[in-house]
Amino acid sequence: MKCSIASDKFRRKFAEQIEEICGERISLCYQCGKCSAGCPVAYAMDYLPSQITRFAQLGLIDKVMKSSTIWICASCQTCSVRCPRGIDLAKVMDALRILAKRKGIVPKEQIAPLFDGIFLGSIEKYGRLNELSLITKLNMASGRPFKDVSLLPIMLKKGKIKLKPQKSNPGKEVRYLMRKVEKLESK
């Protein structure tokens, strides 16, 4: 697969989009690899975090946007803590996911984007997470309706999951914050 390096103007525009979303300057990265060496989920990624940063610096947007790495990132901050240049790479990965969603690029085989939407929907509706609703909706949306169903009696017995959602009034503040985040992500 041939990838051409983007023009300087195009690269700067992509870097500016990332910086606008997360406030991190990817141009500061000099590819030491500490982020990749410490990443606990690097084994499952198609490209290492340092490679994604380099692709972004080069303006290889399609390669970055279609990578599983940006979706697999656990946002655990290990990379950010290790970076000698002080780049919060977890924030960069969040920004790349936002940009991918804006372009309509959401991997079909990944559960994370589904999880995000269902999780936030539960918070907005109930004011807190409803685990049973989350699991049920996630399994249905991912085409695996009976996944982990055998664990339900055990979880109920131990009080880890409630059959009825515990509603707390989400109030105007939660809805306001949700709308504000949606507006920021749609920019």
C-alpha cells in the first residue's frame, strides 16, 4: 500500500485540528518510543502509539483514521506520564477518535464506539450508569444478545447489578454538560 506524504500546508492543518481539540502539540514528538514501550495494550494495536504520532506529523490522515490503535487506546495515561516532551498522548488519541467520528470512520469490529454511546445515554437518562441496561444494549447492538448471560444470576446474587435502574435526577447540569461536549465534538 503506497502512502504519499502530505504537503506542509496539509500537514499543518491536520496538526492544528488535533491541537485545537486536545491542546497538545504533536510536532514536539521526536519519536523516542517511550510511549510505545510502556503501552499496556500495544500488543493489540496495528501501529504503535509513536507510529500514529509520526503518521499524524506527516499528514497521513487515512492511515491514522483507519488504524485500530486510536480505538484500542485505553487512555490509561502511561504514555503521557513517560513522554519526555510532556505530550499527553492519551489526549491526542481522544482527539483522533473525535476526528475519525466526524469523518464517519468508526470501525465495525470495535466495541468501544458502541460502548461510549450506550454508556453516555445511560448517564443522560438515569443520571448514573445502569449496568444491566448497558450490558443488554451493548450485546444487542454488537449482535451478541446472549453474551455473558450466564453471569447474570451470579451478578444479581452478589448485588453487583440491579434489575431496576436506580434513577437519580440527572438534572439540567448533566444535560448541559452533555450538550456542551456534543457541540465541542461536532466542531
